[in-house]
Amino acid sequence: MLHEELRSHAAEEIRSLLDSPHTQAHLRHYGWRPGMPVVFTAPYERLSTVMGLVSTYNSAVLIGCYDPCIDELTLWHASDRVTEDRLLEEDQCTDLKRNEAFTFREMCQKAMDCTAVRLWPKGWDHPVNVREIPLSARSDRSVCGGLLTTRP
């Protein structure tokens, strides 16, 4: 699949999820609200690139990560300043160092043993919490496709 086709597939999957009132209720529990911007990514994209896209909205954002190797979609909530304080109380965060370069998959793996990852994107005046929105029960906590693979 081409990169554009991957984004289209992820967009279709998310649109299908958001059409369900049951799914909407589930997503609201994790901070989603109607009209929230959605950013699409692939596991191998640089976290700095993804957060650059998130920053253009100046609000909380839903991140859809589609892994074509295993045909898996994961959803993530990136906090904004308003939701940050509430989420800090709820989340047990892993902090990412400011200058570390990660792919989105590597950030996901850092989130395996906690409820969120806190990072301070370049150019931001506040940190952001990114936490997974579970779409199914997992016994292995294999986040964002599990095993690291090299970029195609």
C-alpha cells in the first residue's frame, strides 16, 4: 500500500468507529469529544513529526496509528493545556527526555507499563500527555504492533 492509501484506510476505519454511539461513549471516557481533530500516523514515523502535526490544532487531538504489517489501528489521545491537569492526576506517566528522537512505535513501547507518556515537544511551552485509548482487551499489552521492525 502507498503512504496515501494507508492514511485513507485509517481514516475510513476511524470514521466507521466514530459513527457508532457505543464507540463514541467509550472514546469520551478517554477524553475524545465530537469535532476533535484527528492526526494520522504510521508506527515508523518520527514522533517529532507527529507532534508537529498535533501542534497545528492548538487543542487536544485524537491520533490514529495504523500499522499495515499487522493490519492494526490504535487510537491515542494527546492532551491540551486544559485537559493536561486532569490527566496528570489520573495517569502514571513515563517521561520522555526532550531531545530524544523516537518513532511513534518507540513511544508506544515506552507506554507499555504505564497509562501515558509525557513529552515536551520542541517549541511547545507546556508538556503533553499521550495515552492509548483501548479498542479491545489485551492480555499482552503489545502496543502499536508489538515487535520493532525496520522502516519499509
